[in-house]
Amino acid sequence: MRETTGAPDDARTDLVTEARAVLDENWLGRWTRPSPRLYPHQWSWDAGFVAMGYAWVDERRAEEEVRSLFRGQWADGLVPHIVFAEEGDYFPGPDFWRAERAAGAPVRPRTSGIVQPPVHATAVLRLARRRRHGGRARAFLDEVFPRLAAWHAYLHRERVRHEDGLAEIWHPWESGMDNSPLWDGPLGRLPTGRTPAYERADLRHADPSERPTQAEYDRYVDLVALFRDLGYDPARIREATPFAVQDVLFNSILVQADLDLAAIAREIGADPGPFEAWARTTARGIERKLWNEGLGIYLDHDVRADHPIPVRTAAAYAPLFPGVPSSARARAMAEDLVLRMAVEVDGGWAVPSFGLDEPGFLPTNYWRGPIWFNVNWLLYQGLRRYGFDTHAADLRRGLVGLVRRSGFHEHYDPTDGAGHGARRFAWTAALLLDLLLDGEP
Ligand code: 2M8
């Protein structure tokens, strides 16, 4: 293996060992919690990222992580954003969601009733490609393929309202970027004063200045209560939800996952055609509807207001990940990303969730400024896919540098590289393993 971080070999070995220790601390026997206190359950896209890390160091855990998540899958294919542990100090917990009363939801394990970005087929394909034991790899693909196919069918059937092939999210939590400034407009239109009484658990385990505001949380809870009252019926929610957004990040991840599901189908002798067709349609939708020529980035579309959300976040560059833009456009976007968004870290750079010059940028508040590992990992994969190797190498150096300097945090302050949010955070460890062990661009 080539040395790629500019650090001595033993320094990298230490990071790999430490990353594995973080995953070990969060492994609960069948799945991995995102972090020790703040997040005591299994989250959907966390599970996908975590499986990508385990793929390098513990294939059985990678499989078990995915299998555990899909134990929470609903009959209509929905993969819930949380699969609840038997206990855990978290709000909203299973007694608030009451998802098991919905048609087709499992009684055990208990789950939430919304989704997160579908990184799972991508994780499964990456695992399959790293497997040393061909026979077992094939058995696992056979096992999960129908589950993945049902999940993607749910998204393309229930979440795509228009001819444009773009999936909708109905809750900020479905984006994974909970309090991103992207949602200020759509959330601002929600009626207030109807929130049921509740007590936040996150503030017991985190610095309140790093978490969403009370007003934001009230809106999150309002939407959950609405969906619960609608029996989590997608047809009724589609009609009634005041929050409906065609999100760039979600749809970019979906296109890649459709392509990866097609590759899985080919591996096991199934028909890749339907998945390729979905990928094409959604990619076309991103290109035609979400590209904004004036700003030179892709913008989310607010379905209820029927207008683009003119906010530049790291996610605006996510279509690089599945290779949606032409190479000329991708080159311009990559230059723009470096010039406009990137911050220097340890001889490289990284991308904050929200630009430092944007009004409302907050360096340590969750998705309103901090650097997040998963979004940066997606951008890194995008830069590599287009062959922008110098940029990719610099981004990789910045990300590794952040962890070396500050440890395995949930997110990092782009003004000084300090770690914030939960400590010993699982996807930071898992994706660092992937960056270190996958070799140099
Ligand atoms: C955060 O979201 C949850 C709600 O789903 C929360 O704040 O309690 C987000 O960062 C999300 O992307 C992530 O999957 C989750 C667990 O790490 O935490």
C-alpha cells in the first residue's frame, strides 16, 4: 500500500487502529450506533456509511449492519430513517412515532416512519467489490437484492410525483442535513402553535448552541405528528404535507444507488434494466430542473411554492457524485467548489456545509456551517470519478488532517478545524477508513 497522507506509515496505522476502536465502541452486537450518547439507535444512512468502512476491516459486520437495518423495512419497501433499539434516551422515540400502527410497518423492531438518503445499494456494491470470498459475497447479494429493489421501488413509486423523475423529501430529517439553511424557506411557511408537548433529549447530551433551535424542533415534531395522524400513508402525505422538496443531495445519491443496484443485478444474473432506467430518468430531472445557470450550481426545488431554493450549500455540488454533469460543467463546478466553498486544512482543504461568507453561517451549529465527513466523502468520490485527482488528493489530505488534529467528531469548525458535536462518531471513523485504505486518487 502506498503512503498517501504525507504522514509516516505508523501515524496512518495509528489512525486506522483508532478508527476501528471508534467503530468497536459503537458496535452493539448487530448494528452500530452513530455515537455513544446522542444517538442510541440505528440510523439509515449512517448504517450505509458505516458498512462502507467495515467493508475494509470486518466484512461480517458490514453485512450484519445492512441486514439489521433492513429488518426494519416496511412492506411497501420504505426503509425507515431510524430502527429503534429496545431502549435509549432519544426524542422522538418509538412511543411518539407509533409507526407500528401503520399498515405494513414491522411490530418489532420498532421504527420511525420517514426515510433518509438511499446510500445502501452503494454500500452493498462497495462491500461486494472488496470481498475476498466470492461465494459468500454472492450469497449476500442474493439475500439483499430483493430488499434493495423494494426500497428503490418505494422511492420511485411514492416519492416521485412528477414526470421529472425527482424524488421528494417530506421532512428536513429525510435530507440528513436537518437544520440546513435550505429548509428555512419551506419550514418558515408551516403553521405554528400546534406542537404537542414534548421534551427534547438531544439537549441533555449535546451543547445546545450546536443543535437546531426550539422553533426548528417544533416544526420537525409537527411534521412527524402530521404523518402519524395520516397513518404514514404515502398517498395521503403526498397530498397533505406542507413540506415537499426535490433535494439535490437526496436525488444525487439515488441516481448513484440506482446505478449500483443495476450493477448488483448484473452480478447475480437479474435484469439491470429497470434500475438503469430509473437512474437515467432521475439524472435527467436533476440536469433539467435543478441546474441553475446563473449561480452555476444545482438548487433544491420547493415543490409547494414551486420555485428553486436559491441557497448555496455543499450539497449543491452533489451531482458530481453520480456523474450527472458533463465533464466541462463538472470542471467548472470543481473550480467553483475550491474557490467559493473550500477552507484550507493541513495542506489540503475541506468543504463546510454552508459557505463562510453566507449570511447566517454558524461555524459550530450542526448543518449551518460545520464540515461533515459524509458530504465531503461524496464530493471526493465525485472529483475522483471525473479524474480531478489533484483536487481529490487535496480534499483527502484535508479530511485526514481534520481527524488527525481533532479526533473522530460528528462535525468540525471550518474556521479552526476543532471538533464539535458528538465525539467518537461512527461514520467519521468508517469513512476515514475508506479514505485511508482505498489508496491515493
Ligand atoms: C442527525 O439527525 C437526527 C434526526 O434524524 C437527530 O438530529 O437526532 C443528522 O445529522 C442525520 O444526518 C444523522 O443521520 C443522524 C444520526 O447521526 O443525526
